[in-house]
Amino acid sequence: MNTILPIGSVVKIRGVEKPLMIFGYLQQTAACPGKLVDYVAVPYPCGNVNIAMQLGFQMTDITEVLFEGYTTEEFEPMMVLLAIRKAEHSKRSMDEK
């Protein structure tokens, strides 16, 4: 699923059983240094228990959106950046075919 979602959204991703709540965008994580991830999330409902529980993933890893978070016009610049990432994922997917 190539999905642009706001902070607070709760999703299921490939390979992870627990739902995750998105709390950040376009970051590097300790698990993948040097690699930019679209979203950073924590397990739902427990939240940010410790840094080891934070998980970075790409929008293409999302298998289901359980809840879509709150948006305002302040989200629009981030939506533009995420739309660029979405286009990059789509292009990469087309190139692989």
C-alpha cells in the first residue's frame, strides 16, 4: 500500500503482528543507519516505551490502515514531501518489473 498518512495514524505492516502508531516521518533509524524511512512508529496501544520499540518502515510496507490521524493545513508541506517519496516508490516498483 503506497499510503500518505498523518501522525497518529495506526497501521499494520508486513512482518509485524502488532498495530503501529505513526509518530514521525522521513527519518533514519538506528536499525537502518544511512537509510531514510517514510514513517517511524511505536506499538499501539503501549506507545513509546523505549527507543528499542521504535520501528521505521516504508509506506509500501503498510498492509492495512486501522485509523487515520488528524490533519490540518499544517500537514500539507509534509504531504508534499511524502508524495515525492510515494512517486519514488512507484518508480522503483515499475523499474523492478
